[in-house]
Amino acid sequence: MNNPYLPIPMKLIKNFRETDDKLVNSFTLEFINEEDKKNFTYTPGQFAELSVFGKGESPFGIASSPTEPGILKFSVAKVGKVTTSLHLTEEGTTLGVRGPLGNSFPIEKLKGKNIVLISGGFAFTTLRSLATYILNENNRGDFGNLTIIYGARTPGLLLYKEELAEWDKRSDIDLHKTIDKPAEGWDGKVGFVPQVTEEVAPSPENTYAIVCGPPIMIKFTMPALEKLGFKSDQIIMSLENRMKCGIGMCGRCNVGSKYVCKDGPVFTRAQLLEMPNEY
Amino acid sequence: MILTKKDVPNFLDSLKNNYQVFAPVKQDHYTEFKEIENGADAVLDYSNTKTPPKKILFPQSEKLYCYKVEENGVQMEEKADEQQKVIFGIRPCDAKSFTILDKVFDNNKYQDPYYLNRRKNTILVGIGCNAPESTCFCTSLGGGPFDTTGLDLLLVDIGDCYLVEVISEKGKNMLTSCKEAGEEDKKKASQVKENATLTTSINIEGIKEKLDNNFYNEIWDYISEKCIGCGSCTFSCPTCHCFDIVDETADSGGCRIRNWDSCMFPLFTLHGSGHNPRPSNKERFRNRIMHKFNYFVETNDITACVGCGRCIKNCPVNMDIREILEEIQGLEARSVS
Amino acid sequence: MEKEPKIVAFLCNWCSYAGADLAGVSRLQYPPNVRVIRVPCSGRINPLFIINALRNGADAVLTSGCHPGDCHYATGNLVARRKFALLKNLMDYIGVEDERVSFSWVSASEGTRFAEVINKVTERAKKVGPNNGLFNKESGCGGCNQ
Amino acid sequence: MQSITTAVQNSAKKLLEENKVDVVIGFKKGTIPLRSTPVFIRDSNDADKLEWNYYCENNLANYLRNKDQKIGVVVKGCDSRSIVALMKENQLTRDNLYLIGVPCSGMIDRKKVNRIIGDKEILETNCNEDSLIIKTKDSEQTIKLNEVMHNSCLKCNHKNPVIYDEMVAEPVSENSNTDFSEIKEFEEKPAEERKNFFIEELSKCIRCYACRNSCPMCYCQECFVDSTNPEWIGKSAENVQDNLFFQAVRVFHLAGRCVDCGACERACPMDINLGLLTRKLYKDTTEMFNTEAGANLEDAPALSTYNMDDPQPFLLKE
Amino acid sequence: MSANKVGAVLVVGGGIAGIQATLDLVESGYYVYLVEQSSTIGGNMSKLDKAFPTDNSSMSILAPKLVEFGSISSIQYFTNTQISEVAGEAGDFKVKLSQTPNTADTKVCTNYVTPVELPNAGQDISGDDNGKSGDFEVNVGAVILCPGGETFEADQIEYLGYNKYPNVVTSIEFERILRTSDKQSVIRPSDNKKVNKIAWIQCVGSRNIRDEKHYCSCVCCMYAIKEAVCAKQYSDDEVDTSIFYMDMRTYGKDFEKYYEEARDDHGVNFIRSRIYAIEETKDGSNNLLIRYGDDKGEIHHEEFDMVVLSVGFKPSDSAVQLGNNLGIKLNDFNFAETTPFTSVNTSKPGIYVAGIFGGPKDIPETVIEASAAAGASEELLSDVRGTMIQEKTYPPEKDVSGEEPRIGVFVCNCGNNIGGVVNVPKVVESAKALPYVVYSQEFLYTCSQDSQEIIKQKIEEHSLNRIIIASCSPRKLKYYFQETIREAGLNRYLFEMVNIRDQCSFVHMNEPEKATEKAKDLVKLSVNKAGNIESLNEAPVNINPKALVIGGGVSGMTNALNLAKQGYQAHIVEKSDRLGGNARRISTDFNNQDVQSYLNQLVDEVNSNTNIQVTTQASVSKVDGYVGNFVTTLSNNEKIEHGVITIAIGGHEYKPNEYLYNEHNAVLTQLELEEEITANNTRVKNAKNIVLIQCVGSREPDRRYCSRICCNKSVKMALQLQEMNPDANIYILYRDMRTYGFNEENYRKARKQGVIFIRYEVDNKPQVQTDGKDLKVTAVDHILGENITIDADIVGLAAAILPPEDGIKLNQIFNLSLSDEGFYRECPFRGSWGFSHKEMRPVDFASEGIFVAGLAQGPKSIDESIAQAKATASREATILNKNSAKSSGIIAVVQREKCAACYTCARLCPFNAPRIINYAAEIEPILCQGCGICAAECPNKAIILQNYSDVIFTNMVDELYREVH
């Protein structure tokens, strides 16, 4: 029997400070065993359990894209014991990875559609995965327009600044970066994500909106999207309940009869409206 | 088949050659399932064990695997329990609980090797309940004092001996030296079964739908009011299965350990951010009831309760699940807000 | 050879740690088994520190502060004293060997006394032997070191 | 008993009718023999559900924190002392409480009853003056009440509430001095025996934390057991050492605050003898610092104060 | 006075007084030259075992002060140095100093271990920071003399047998015996045998008419009692201790209780007697035989194992010479004379005296005088405050938060002091293998200047963000190294120190391997801690440079005036309708100086000083805020914002119930009698027999203290009365005559002039009777054992001084500590991390920014009140001179979400730092001293003591016991 609790060993090859509040780092991991590399096939939107041996494991959305072979990337905010020790882990250390876990963004369904990615703060991780996937030259043709609305409190708190700069240069992507308050040297928009969403006003026609962000952003983005005419089954979200096993057994991440780890984390807004509000 | 009571100790002793044998043994004024040293330690004349036998297949703490951090990486060692086991003298309700746990640990996507391995290697020898307790309500949940669900053998106490009903092939193979039961014995057995009546029943009919419609009902505020949020109900429940996974370290290595957890504990669902989707007793208690009588039914088509009554007896403030279900039954269906 | 006991000592900065300093400059010789952790005041000691040390395998724990009335913070050791009295009784009661947990007051001028306390604590630790007893989490995960 | 029940009901009814309180917390009949259960009465018509008997074992002070309502609560001696202790710690406002004082004659320890009658199901019980009649399926047994009274009740010297807004009955006579004989006896035993006793007891622990949660004084936002940084203790119930560690620290944390109500021991589903630990600390704080938790509103909790001449028997003998 | 004042002060003498004055001055913005003629600082105090009456160990009081010297840059100190010449005038003195070269090598190790002489202490002494020697000159605005005193040469009194018999020792020698004892026995010099019976002989060199040392040395009674108690406590066996005395002078605060406890609880024998001779016994045992006469004149002999001579104090020859050099006036006994009502001013403006050179006194009084002298200097030099000191500038601090720790470990060989035992290279190697350690290096001397440069360089080179020095005690050199790392741009708190010298090499000399193992472990612990420590901020707080003075008596006014002259605002709040307090009722002081004219002058000065505001007929009803930022509401609703508070609410005279007071109009209290004397009342003038009864209401079971001044006052009044009517018979009925210090002179004079002194026993008090008209006083003559009856015309009662009437009421506002009697209890021995450095604080409270002066603190004379008021002002100036102050970095912080507002922290904090605001505790950083009591006690562990958190301690222990296989 395949043991879903056993992690595969991976080597931390990059521990990179993402935000200037020093709370979010990105970690790039490299497969140690060829076989693991082969077996670890994932789709944007999935997550994995990352183990710091001796400290424990925590689930994180996979920030890398299947189009970046050989590595996995996670962006982790420092909040507890595991994440803090992860931040202090030296490059070269062996970490454990268990996954891929959970469902994913419905890639097949998204194909041929316009995609709007809306995100705030450090919740951008799995959207980066999806964006990178879509922008890959082999896949770009499968999707329609790609609009990204991504905001943070200050410029320093945006993730993946270099990549954003590169995307900015591309013509096949409509990127809107925004920050809460004007700042020196800032060339993007100013304003909260819901507000910018309304400004940008993506058309709901043949479109899916994928929204990841802090609860407050979600709360105000939903009416904005509704106003623009997005139906609740056109809006896709990813939940972040507390998880442990990641395989639907340990009992803590359920929302109604659904386990976020096994049946999620990706749900349409229509699905979520059917579920109790315990997330 | 017939097993005389005086032969039980020898029988158990002989089983010990091939199996880890678990049976109810006396502890303080109650009984608990323990691995027995001597066949004579087994007490079959008991009302119900304090805690359910689920801990045999799903221990309160178990090592999943251990690891050692070394210069050139991490060595991992999986912990597996391959021992053959017999749980002797298990009540039908407890036996049934394993069929429920089976669905937990083998969901549509993943299999839990620890539980499933043990389960595969375990023979369940049940004993029928000649005198069900007042807190028992197994019949309301489709079980019964002599229900054979999940069992390999069932013993029926007919006085000096047990009539052994063979339910599975596995069970049959165990009984090498038992004589066949006579007509008299069979008659006695059916007499016993008839006499074993439950004093409590609750109406489970339609409860799932009631729950569906009353998630936001204010009744939850009141139902949970006296709950003190401890885990004694969940830890004494044969079907509760929530767990936590932690690392325990020693020296340069450590183990990943799984411990029972309880959905009644606030930390159970607390996010790192401080947000808690089930912030108070009310939500936690509701989830517990919903899980057993609604969510589990939805996903597995079976209620995650066997009516053993332990949560009633063990609750420090006498929360009684029967009362709660009754109250829910009494609710007029209200629409979801 | 029998394993030498390893003892942890929580010393208050102002008196007992200074007493250790004085023992040092006075070149008083005492057994090398004690590992000192400096705390601002004996009032800073959380009883959990002591139990935690035992849990981690400390063969003995010493806690020492200023003499009552002598506290640098006026009343820190008076607050601590009540705690220590209860803690010591409790430890005793549940069967932790007396020798595992010691308390003393040593002032900055009592270098000799400091050395004596260390002598005594070490002697006691040797007498009672390695900490396999209560609170030692053992090797929390027994199997993983085979 | 019946007269107290009636008095409690009348008091509750009146309080609710006159809108003096939003809710009355008391006890109602339990669902199984030997049990009463806490109840929250909001409608004066429900007041007759309230009852008073030998099974009102829970400490109702546990339900009073963080409530913005005006609460009437039925208090026996220990509940009232817990309320006093909580008031000292700024957890309760006296003005928001109406204390219906009940003189308490002690509560029955189910564990003791079970030990006497064995593993038989109790179907019915009856109490009179000084005895308890137990009916099982095939027997009836009469037991002297003081044989099955909870230990903490037998030794209690505050059977009457120490504060109240009204007393529903005449006070009962109090034990004059505190009796710690069983603790002293245990202290006399060899260390090894004491240790083994606790190891044996705590091997039963399932870490359900009913002891902690049933205690009115255990209100930490984050219990040391749940703290992950530092991680003081393992979570695995199979580590008996840690179970004992948990209990030792728990009772220590309650030193000078614990009113020895026995709620923790009664709450324990595994029937662990916790009283031997809680009462030890209770004895030591009483004897060493001459304070009784919750006995009055004036004294600071024993560990929140000090004297110049506090005893220091713990010092290394020279 | 010079027009070109200099903002520097010369402090002469490195004893406790010199240290206190220095620290006060430095804290208040003045540069200080501290000159000590011996090779170490510490003075007499460092020779003591413990200080009375609290039995604090002397070292624990002194050591923290000494530590500070290394870290304060506006002090220059010179040991082995004397003053050769002084020129100039107040405000601008030019002082020639001459220094003899120091023998110790000062270049390599700046770590002076301790100035105290210690057995085998080795070479680590001294600590000049300049290497000057020979003659040089300093320019200062004021000079404070605290050269201390020396003890009387006991061998001058032949019959005491000192220097003749080995077991006759002086009290100072006995201190040394105690200090070096094993605390199990007291060993005598002749044969190192344990002693079982010790005698103390009081007044050796004091109160000696033959020797012209008439004065009382003040401290001998107390120290003898202390030594007798210690001797008992330090011995496992029963030790018999006897004190042979004339009068037991335990007149200080809490001294009487100490005396009673010694007698009643510890069983010290007190024998009122005269000593005739001390001789060795003839049996060769070296035991001593004391021949003495008891108070009935009977002769006794008693044998002792050892005799301690309680030697008195006198100014040293060098101090006398110093006085003469400076041209200040000395008194008959060669002590420096002070001008009336100044307490610290010598006859020469700009030169002040503190400590024993001004007269014998105990440690707290010495420290008070030192602060008072500092206060006086500050008053003189207020316009040049801050001109001589420079703020040091530092590079900006690097932000290392969130960075992975990069630890540098520097291990000291200490010139083989460490390396001779501990294998330092191995320690360095093991450190390198520890987590987060990126650099480790051995130094011959980590504390040398060169090493500091290298450390800074390595910090830069390896981007180190945590520094560990493994060398000697952090108590000595922490500040020094913290300075270094701060200069390298690191936050001061990113520093840890491991003591592998005092805890390894010095104490495990014969076990080098184990010492090395231990050193490695200690380094490991420290590295582990370093991984968890963080940069800490010292929270700034603004200081309102104004004082609120509660009480308008001499103390309050002196305090306010001193502050006002230093340039600070002061607001006096007086309860009555006019200023003056108790002094209004006093005609002259003990030295016959006119109190009323002084008082009037003081009131005028106060009223005319624009920096002082006075509100009369008002009291304090509410105080909010904290040090630097108090807001006080008065009873008239006036709101005052201020930075510090002086409590000078005085005391009052006991109204006796005894001796027919209130029943017969010729029975008067001391103050009432004084008023009649002042008024030249005829009934007093014509009185034939006047009886003064001492200890009325004092030294009683419900008032277990001596009122200190009544003996002096009665003697003074007896002399006054005698002058008024030379024919009058004046009787003083007393228990012990406590005419301490130079007051002994008046006592001697009174006896000589025929004042009749009759001692009574406490259980046989005098009787005052009346037939309705005449008064009869009956007392027992203690020599004859017979009743004496006096037909008294006037009976004067030396009524007790009671604590302030408003003390308890006021204390509900302030929550300070009161003694059992109701006097304010100062907090003498506490360190503070905020304003003042760690020092003795005889006028301070545990609550920062609140001070006490005058009778409110305990009975005292006018002069003593003045000294205290000035001291208070000086202490307050250390706060007020700053625009803003900083809290310590090591403070406790509350995690609000965990706090249950249970008041545990507020109840237990000695400094009133936590308060409950909106259902959670908040800790005022400026008040927090970093003890961590709250962090330990907080039930929910909502409080964290920064860099001393639970996480840090548990991780350290985890690390220590984590065996690496």
C-alpha cells in the first residue's frame, strides 16, 4: 500500500526573501530522487505538505508551475513554528514534501476561456503557478485573454517582483498591480483590489475569475465581480483551512461534508455558497 | 458451535500463540480492552468498556515513521504493525464502528496503511448483549445487541457456555476444537436474544434532512451552552477519528507521530493567522453532530454513530446525545438563512 | 566509567551569579558538573523551567537567588519563594527524588557558599544517579534511535 | 432537599419575572441515574425544571466568564468560592451576578458508588436523610451517604456560600477545621510508592482535558499544554511521564486559586484520582501561607503576594 | 565666585560616598574627576561582610555601582592619586594632583575583578583608564571631599590588650573573619579554632574623655550587634555573644527592632558595664578574661574565646592634611566643619564634604550626604551643566530583524588565566560547529583595545549579527563589549557573554578536560540563546523638568529651592496655611543655631524664587502618569504636570497618654517646653526642679523605634534651662543616652555642669503623681537601687516623633511602601535600568520618580532633614536634567490577545509598571526594570521578558541535553 504520510526528500536550493516586511520567503526545492521527480505530477492550484524535520509539516500552495520541471516553489509567510524554522533553514538542507494534494484549478474547463486572476498580498502563490502555466509558450494558445489584478499594501509587499516586471513587458497579459497608498517611484495603480477590479472591469463574457486573497479582499471583490456580471460559477476560489493530514482523514478542514484538503482547496463560488460558512 | 465458559481461558491462551489477543479486563470498577497476559484475565460479563476498542486499530498515539537527519540527507523509517490480532469479546456496536472507520481510512482517494493493515490482520470475536444498558441505543442506528456487522464470530451467552455464531471464514478457521451446538443451545440462544431489549430508542429518521435545514438555527446556541469543550465524548466515541500529526524529536532524529485530536478543541481548526472557522463551542458542537448525522451520511451513506452510549456516560456535564437528537427532531424545518 | 551527572543551574544575575564570580576569582575549586543559565532574578523562574529541564534529562536542577530581603528588585525572590516552596513539595510528593531539585540563596559575597552549594548539589546528583525518573520524556520516540 | 429545590425554583422564577436577571444557571434532572445537569433557564415558566439534590456536582462558576448578560446562578459553597477567586482575578463583575445561595450537604461520588456495586448498571436511585438506595437490574442496595460522598465534600469547610445575594435555606453546620489526613497519610508513604501510584493513575489519562475544562479557574487563552512555542510537553497520551507533567503543572498553576471543589476529578471520564494532587497543593497553600482560596474577597491569591517571613523549607539543607 | 564656571567636579575619595556623588553628578550632566589615594575603589564599605540593618551583603550593593564605571564616559578616575594644591574659587578651581605609578599592567586587561581584598585574588586589580602618572592639573567648578575615615588605633588603650593578645581583634578585622568564613564556624586568629564565646567591647576610642575623643562614633553599637548576630548565624554550633556597652545607641531607622531581635530572638547578651581590663588566661589557651564593673558598680570576671573591639572612627591623617591644604575649617576633632543649616558646605564656598569626614555616620547617611553634596555642587554649577560632557555618536544601527542569525564567537585566553586550564582552541572549534555560528576566534585578551578593533572588523567582514564573548563575567564587562558592538553598528542587545573563566578555568584548575567540556557547553548554551535574541529598542519618554513637592516644611522647601537654583521648576503643595512645618516650633538646633531666622530666610527665598510655585491649604487628591510625566490633581482641582515627586510631608509629635500629660498643665511635651523656653516663660524661668523624661512613646511595644533626636534635644534644653536659671535642678530620666556623634559634647557638658542624669529601666518607669496641685516624680536610682522623689515644677516629656498624619491616605494614591510604623520606606538597594544606574538609593522608592525627604521617612534632626532634602534634589536632578529618558531594552511586553487582565502582574510588580487598560495589561516601559517577575507569574504567559523569554530558556535547556550521536 502506498503510504500517503511519507514525504519525499527534496533539497532546498533557494531561500529567498520576498517581501520587505521580512515575513514572506520563497523556497525553491529540487528533487533528490529521479523517481520522485517523475512521479510528482501536479496541476496549478494543488498544494503540498512541506516538512521541516524535527519541527513538523505544514501545507502550502505550490507556487511553481508544472512547466518548470525539476523544482517546486513555495512562498511561505512566517506565522508559526514550522514556518519560522522554514524561514531560518539554510540552503542545502533536506526538506520533506508530501503531495501533490488536493484538487486544482480546473485547467480543462479554463481552456478557451478568458482568465482573470485577482489576488492580494501573499495569497498570490498558486495564481503565480497558474499564470506561469498559462503563459508558457506551449499552453498560451489554449487560453484567451489573461488579466491579472494583483495588489498589496505597499510595493515592497508584492511577491515575485522580478517576474511581475517581466510580465509587464509582455503584450499577451493585462497586468494591473496596485498598492493601497501612493508611494514614491510606484508606476502601478493605487487603490484596493476590489476598487481596481471595478476600474479594470473585465468582461464576464466567456471568462473565469480566479480570486485568492485575504478574507477582507474577498468580501469586497465578490460584489464587484457580481456587479460586472460574473455569475457565481464563473468565480473560482481557493480555501485555506487548517489542515494536517492533507488526505481527508484527520477531520479538521471540513466545510460541511467537504474536506478542503481532499475535495478542495479549489471551489467555485457557487459551490461555496452551498456550503456552511465555516472557512 | 459451542464454547464453554470454563474453556475460554484456555482458548484464549492458545490463541496467543498466533495472535495478539485483546479482551476486556477489569480495571478499577470498569472494564477496558487490553492485550491480555492470561486467558483468565478476560472478563466477558461486562456492561461496556470505558473506552472503545478503536484504540487497538487506531491507537491514541502512534508513530507513523521516524527519521534521522544526517549529513547527506534524511533517513526515513516507516513504522508498520504487521501483527495478527484478535479482539475477543467485542460488543456488536463496537464491531460495527470498525465498518464505519473503514470508510474513513479508505476514502475515495487515499488509504491509510496503518489502520487498514491492522484491520486486515484483526479478527473480531463479538459477544452479544444479553442485558443492554439504559444508555444503549444501537437499535436506533441499525444495529442491535446481537448484530453481526463487522464480526467474524459472535458469542451468545447461554449460561454455562457460549453459542458461537460463525460469520466469516476467518472466524471459522479459528474454531478448531469446538463442538457443534445442539438444538437446545440454539433455542436458548434465541430466547436470550429475544429477552435482550433496549429501553431507549431514538428516532433517527429524517435527521439528516433536519440538520441540512437547520444549520443556522439558533437552537445550536442553546444546545451547546453547557458544553465545557473537553474531548471526553470524542475520545470515548468508537467512531470519532480526528487526529493530529506532530513531530517529536530526540537527538538528531525524530518521529512523526499521530495523536487523537478532538473537534471539540478550539485549536483543532485555528488558522495560523488567528482566524478560527469554528471559534466557539457552538460551532464545534454543531460540527460534531453534523459530522456524525449529516456529513458522514452524505459522503458514506451511513451514520457515524453506533449508539454505544459512552459519550452520555462520560460527559462531565451530562450532555446527552439522545436529548440533542430529540430536540433536533422536534424542530420545524427552517430554511437556510 | 559511570556517566557524570549534568546539572543545570538557574542563577540570578545579581547575587548568585555574582557569588559564582566570586568563587571564581577566589579560585575555589568545585565539581565541573553544573551548567549555569543566568536569569535576571529568581522571580523570573517559571516552575516549568525546572520541570522542563528534568523532562529533557537534567540529572539535577539548581535554582538560586538573592537572600530574602536582598533582592535587587526588592521582592522578586519573595514572590519566587512561595512558588519554590510549593513546587518542591509537589515534586517530592509525586515521587521526584529530593536530590533532583535544589534551591538555595547565595549572595554576591558568598563565594565560598556558592562552591559549597555546587559541591552539595553535585554530590546529591551523583548519589541519586542518572535521571531516568519522573518527567524525563525518555527518548520521547524510543524507537527512532535504533 | 425538596424544600431547597422549591426555594431555588421560586427564587429563579421571581428573578426572571422581575427581569432582574436574563438567565438563571442551575441544575436540572440528569438523563441517567446519579446525575444532575447544568441548565440555563431564561423563561420563568421553565423555572420548575430546576432542582437541587446530591448530584449537583458541577461547578457553575465555570459558566460565568465573558458573559454580557445579567446572570442568576445557583451557588453552593465551592461555586461561590470560585466566583470570589474569579472576581479577585478581575474575571467577573459582582454587579452582573445574582447569587442564589444554597447550603450544600455534599455531592455523591459516582465512582465510589460504582466501586461498591461493581460493574452493574444502576437503574434507579433514591436518597433519603442519610442513605442512598441503589436499584440495579437484580438487586437493591442501601449505602450510607457519607460512604459515597465525594472526598472534597467530606473535607469541605465552606459548605455554605461565602458570598450570596440570598440564601434559600438555613446554613448547614461547617466542619470546624480543615482535615488533610488523607494527604498526610499519602505523604508518609515511601517516595517510590507515591511515584508508582501516580504513574499508575496517570496511565489512564486520555488527555481529553475534561479536568482542565471543568475548572472555573482554568481560563488561560492558551494552556501551556497547547503552547507550541515553547513546546513544554508532548501531546501523546501514551507518555505517562507527560501526563503526570501535565497534571503536576495544572495543579501547580491552580495553587492558591483552587478552591478544592473537586470538579476536575468528577469530570475525569477515566476516574483518575486527581484530588490527591489538587488537595496537596490546597493543603500546602493553606498551611504554609495561611490563606484559603476564594474564602474572602480581601486576601490576594496566595501566589500573588508574599510575606517577609514565609517559610522556606525547600532550601538545600546545609 | 568665579564668573567662568567649569561644569566639572572633583570628587575626592573612592568609597561609597565618592561613588554615589560621582554617579549623581554624571547623571545630572557634569563631568567628574574621581581621585582615590589607594589603588582600588570601594573604600571602607568593601571591607564589610554585610550592612545593617537589612543584612544586605555589602558586595551586592557596591558591585553594580563599580560595574558602571567601565561604561560611563564622563568620568575620569585616578587611583594612587592625591591632591597637592588647590587654587581658584568656587566655580573655577584649579587642582594639582599627583599620582604614583601603578604596578599593575593596565594595558591588557581592563577587567578589574573587584576592589575588595580577597583571598588568592591574584593580580586583577586596578583600573586607570589613562595611564597618567606624576603631577597634573584638573580644572573643576566644585570639590566634594569624601576621603572617609579610619578606625581608632586600639592599641592606644593598653588595658584592652590589642596587639598584645592575638584573639583581641578590632571590629574591622572581625568583618574580614566573617567574610572569609565558611559560614559554618567563626575561626579565631591564634589557633584557627572555632570560637564559642565572643565579647564585643563598645566605645573603643569613642566617648573617651581621657583621650579627648568625646564624640560618639555612631555606628559601633549597630555593627557590633550585627557582628554578634552574624557570628551566631555563621556557626553550626551554639555561639555565646556578649556586648559590653555604656548606652545602646540604636537610634536609626529600624535599628531598635534589630537590637530587640538580637537580644530576644538571637540571644545576644547585652551587658551595661565599664571595662577595667582584658587579659589572657594563664592556662595557655589564649582565651581572654574580661574584668568589668556592671551598672551597680560590682566587679565581674568572664572568660571569652575572642574579644572584638568596637573601634570608633576618626579622620585619617591624610584627610586632615587635605583639609588643611584646602584651607577648610576643621572642628576640635579634626573633622570637616560644615556651615549651619547646610549639612554639606565646608567653610570654603565650592568645597563640600560628605561621609565620615564630616562626622561619623552609617552607610545610608553617608550616601545621603554624598547625594546632598552633589546636589549642592549642581546648584552652584547649574549654568554650566552639560558643558563638559559630550554625547557620543554612533553609526546607524543595522536592521537585522528577520535575518538568519550569523553568530560570531570570540573566546578569550585571558593571558592563560583561561587558556591555562581550558583548551581554548577546542572551544573555538566546537563553537564553529554550532548552528548559525559563522565565525569563531581566540584572543589572548578579548577585552584589550586591539581586540575591540578586530571584533568590529569581523562583524563587518562576516556580516555578523549576534556576538558572543566567552571570557569572564558579564557583570563586569558586558557594557564594555556592548559598546564595541554598538560602535560596529549592531544593536547592543545582540550580545551574549559566557563566563568561562570564573565558571571554568578558575574553579576547575585540576580538571582541564572537564573544564573544557563545561566551557563548550556554556558556549553552546550561549549560541543557542544568541539565535533567539533580538534587537531591542530603548523606548524614549519625554521628561517634564518640574518637581511636585508635597509638604512645605524645611525638607520640602530645601528640596524645592535646591531644584529651583539648579534651574528646574518646583511646585510646593502645603496642607496648612503657611510654609515652615514643624520647624516653626523650634528655637535653636543642637548647635545653638537660631532656627527661626534661618527658617524665615528660607521662606523668603522660596517665595522670591521665580522657579517655585507654592499652593497652600491644598493636598494631593489624585496622581496619574509615571516618571517624567506625572499629572497631579490637587484638592482644589488644580492640575499640575511634573516629572518627579518629593514626598516631604513631615511627621508630628506624639500626644502622650502617660505621665499625667493632659491632666496637669506643668507636664509638657518637648516642643511645648521649647516654645515656653523661647517665650522666656516665667514658670519655666522660675522653676526650681525640672524633670525631663525620655522615651515617652518611643521604644515601646507598639512603637518599636527610637525617635532619634529627643536625647539630643533634652540635653540641649537642659543646657538652655540652666542658662536661664543657674540655680535650677535639672533631671533627665533616660533609658539610654543617645547623644550620637558630636552631640556627645553637649551630654558631656551637661553632666559637667550638674544636670542630673538618672537611668530607668523600661519595666520600672518613673512615676509622675499629683495631688491636684504639685507634681511629684519618683524614679529608681539604678546605682543605689533606691527611690528618688523629685518635687517637679515642670515635667518635660520627650514625646515620640510620629509618622506623617496623611501618610496612609496619601499612600492610597501612591501605593508606596510604608514601614509598620507608618514611615515611608525608601528602597535603598535596587538597580534601575532606566534613569539612574544601579546604585544605592536611600531617598528613592521602588516606583521610579518618587522620592522622600525629612521626617516622613523617619525621625531626624533639621540638619539631617536638610541633607536628605538636598540629596533628594540631587537624585531628582538625574531625571530632570534630561529632555527625554530611555527605558531599558530588557523590558516585559504583553501579548494583548492572551492577556486575561487578571491583575497578577499588577499585584506583583515591585515597580507598579503594569496597569490594566481596556481589559488587558500594559507595561509602562520606563517603569519596567526587567526583573521578569511578571513574565514568570503571568498565568497565561501573556507577558514576555524580551531576550529572557520562556522560549529562550527552554531552548537553551533542550540544547544542553540534546546529545549528538
